[in-house]
Amino acid sequence: MQCHVHSVPGRLRIRLPRLKGRPEAAGPVCAGVERIFGVRSARTNPVTGSIVVEYDPAALEDQTILEHLVEVGEIPHTRLPRHGEVAGRKVGQVGQAVGMAIARNAFERTLEGSALSLLALVL
């Protein structure tokens, strides 16, 4: 079983079951992640057992953060998603496609309205 990960460039959320219900475990995990070059901040949520890491995507890849968590024992190696399998990348592509479809639809409706207005003016 793999850990649940959601990633968009500059933001990574990982479920770490060991943190769930244990706010005292959060400090060392955050401090360790924040020492990685390129990490801007890290915060945990003991209710959900997750950590959110904000980082500079130009300086760091999400995979590097995941590998660090494996090295310190927060994620078992067998649960680490392989490179390119981080949830959210496909979501970003789908979001982009949906955004383009919405923009195209709005543009077409604007043109239709303009054409009808022009026709009404001529008649």
C-alpha cells in the first residue's frame, strides 16, 4: 500500500499515519522537512495525520521531499509512490483542459451574442 500524496507545483500534502492524533510528533517532522533546501514551510495536521509542505518548485522536486521522509523513517520505502505517480499531476492536466473548455464556451457565446446583435441592428 502506498502513502496518499497530493501534489501541485510548490505544494505537497502527504498522509503520515504516525502523526494522526499525535501533535507531539509534528515538531520534529516539520523541522526536518524545513531543513531541506527549497522548502518554504511545513505544517502538520494531527487530526488528519498529514503534512503540507510548501516549496520552491524551481529549486526542489516533490520526490526529493518524499525521499527525505523515507530516509527518516516517516514513510516506509514500500509505500513511496514512484516518480511520476504523485496524485495531482493528472488533476492539473484535467483542470487545464476544463479551463480551456470553459474559456472556449464563453468565447463562442460572446461571438453568438455579437452576431445576433449585429443582425438585429441590420434588420
